Amino acid sequence: MSHSTVETAPDAQADWPDGIYALLKQYSIRQVALVPDAGHSRLIKRCLGDNELRVVTLTTEEEGIALMQGAWLGGERSVMLMQSSGVGNCINMLSLSSIHRTPMPMIVTMRGDFGEFNPAQVAMGQATQAVLEAMGTLVHRADRPEDVLPTVEASLKLAFNTFRPTATLIGQRVLGAKTFGKD
Amino acid sequence: MLAPSGKIDRRELTRALLADRGGMLVIAGLGAPAWDITAIGDSPQNLPLWGGMGGAAMIGLGLALAQPSRRVLVLTGDGEMLMGIGSLATIAHQAPKNLAIVVQDNEHYGETGMQETATRHGTDLATMARGAGIKHTMLVTEAGDVPALVKAAREGDGPFFGVVKVDAGNKPLVLPPREGAILQARMREHLMGPQAHLA
Ligand SMILES: Cc1ncc(C[n+]2csc(CCOP(=O)(O)OP(=O)(O)O)c2C)c(N)n1
Ligand SMILES: [Mg+2]
């Protein structure tokens, strides 16, 4: 292993995190809710470096759903960045969007997916899409680096044009799976 | 201001918090707080919640960040606040000057049949808020302290977190509109005009 973090992080060469940052700006996002995931670390760094984006680090992902509700109520656009395990923490709070018809785009880095090493990630990872869809979220997957940006853009458009929760699931095929040296 | 029990009446407290409210926006936690703000007078400046238990304070945060020139009051119950207690750390971190949270602490889950909450057994929400990093907090048990609470919630530097011990008796139901799309759209229109619907 080249460094000591346990979670996966995209190849330093990958430029899609910068592309997502550019999309957040293009779509006038002002609040970025997140619980950190290694797969989002580069994007989080870009967001933190931007004074026009309010980065709200949450104690649990369901707070982010409620934050997005409040932001839209006040006329600002927001997104949430999280890992797939965080989707489970959002379930009941997602009803805020169906109650009020609120745009809630989510960008989810997958675990428990393609080549996972950690057994603890598998249950929620395999349930992520079903759980989101059960709560009325429109879900699109990106399993190749070149699919990430078009998929994130489509999810942002769908959320803000049709007033609902949407999610881009960025697959572990894109992110790479860390193996703790046990390849 | 007092119920027959000698404790603060939640509707009189709500009336005091909302009197001459000006531009203040109010998020009310599901159940009794939502009925309370509606009993005082339904308004586009109110978002009474029908669900999302545990989310009221965070909705207040998102709104306060989006509308920094408006005062935002979150009025909620002890049970609702306990469910979203971690959000106090998130709010302390963001430190919005225009956000106040007031908990109507009846020490029960009133809406579901008056089961006791943890605040009945020693949990002190104001201390938890201070521990979360919210510097301006207040615990009110006497009616005489309500005016100071109202002033802090309405004018003080936020984030402010107040807990008021209120009488546990149920009040008559006064229901707000049940269609959430209307509740959301009317507040957006209040803030942004008809343009809100073209965003
Ligand atoms: C996630 C979730 N769990 C449980 C409920 C049921 N429920 C509705 S209101 C309520 C109690 C609210 O208590 P509190 O916030 O103290 O308000 P009070 O009625 O006492 O003023 C509960 C448990 C719910 N609506 N959502
Ligand atoms: Mg209660």
C-alpha cells in the first residue's frame, strides 16, 4: 500500500473530481453537505477552497437531507456528497423531498461493490440503489471514469428541473478497491 | 403564560416568540409545535413539518445559511430535538448568526401518547447544546424569564439554543395545510416572489 488510509481514493491522475467541482459551479450550487469519503477527498478539498461554497460537514447523512430542504426553502441549491453506507442513514429523512417536492441531488461513492475487501461494506453497498429507489430517488450509476461527469450532470438537471431526490452512484470500478495488501 | 399546573403554557410561549415577528421565518417540528405556530396564525413565513422527525434544526440551518438577512427560528419538541441531537454540533460548527432553536420541553413524546422522554430523567438539552459548542444557551423554567428568552431568540447573536420547560397538557389541534408542496412554495414565493416558481 502506498499510504496508510484504509478507504479507497481515486487515482491521483483522475480528473473527474475536478470536473464534478466545475459542474457544481455551473449549476449554481451554494451549499455542499457531506460526511467525508476517501473517494470524494479531492472534490471536498476543491469545495473547501471555494469561498462561495458553504461546506457543511455533518455528523450523520440524514442531516444533509434536512439541510438541502432548508437550503431550497431559502432559494439556494445544494448537493450532498457521501459514501454508499451513508445512504442507509437517510431513509426516513428522504420523505422531506416527497412531502415538499424538493430537489436533493446526491453524489455517492460506492463501497461493497466491485472488488470490495471489507465485509462490513457489502450489506449496505448492495442495498444502496434499492433503498434510494424505494424512497423515490432517481438513480444513475457511473462505472467508467468517462461516465462520471455526464451522469452527475444528468442527476443535477433531473433534481432541479423535476424537483426530486436524485443520485449518481460512482462505482468501485471507477474508484478502485483497496485491499490492505491482500490482493 | 402559565398553565393550571403552574408550568409555562406552550401556546402562550409560542405567542410570545412570534409576536410582531417581522421578517422572521419559523420551522416547526412535527406534532405539537406545528399545531402551536398554526394556532398563533398560519403564514407563508411558517414551515410546519408533517414528518422528517429529527430534521427541524438542520432545515433551520439550511434556511439560515440561504437567507442570512432573515432571522430563522426553529421551534420544536424535546423528542424531535433528541432524535437530531448531533445536528447541534453541525450547527455550532457553521455558527449562523441568524439561527435560533427553541425546544418546548414537556419531557414527553406528546404526539404519540405521552411516553416519557430522556429529559424527564435528567437529560439536559441546554447542557448538550453547550457541549456541542453552541455558546449562547438558556434554560427557562419560570414565566418571568420568557421575555429574556424571546429577546435572545429574536435579536441575539446566533446560534442561540433555548429550552423551555412547558406544561405537558395537550392543546386543541389546529392543523396547517397538509400539502407540503404548498407549504414550501409559499415560503419560497414570500422570499423570492413569483420568480421562485421559475427557478
Ligand atoms: C422517525 C419517526 N419516529 C417516530 C415518529 C412518531 N412520532 C411522531 S411525533 C413524536 C413525538 C414528538 O415528541 P416531541 O418532539 O417531544 O413533541 P411533543 O408532542 O411532546 O410536543 C413521535 C415519536 C415519527 N413521526 N417519526
Ligand atoms: Mg415533547
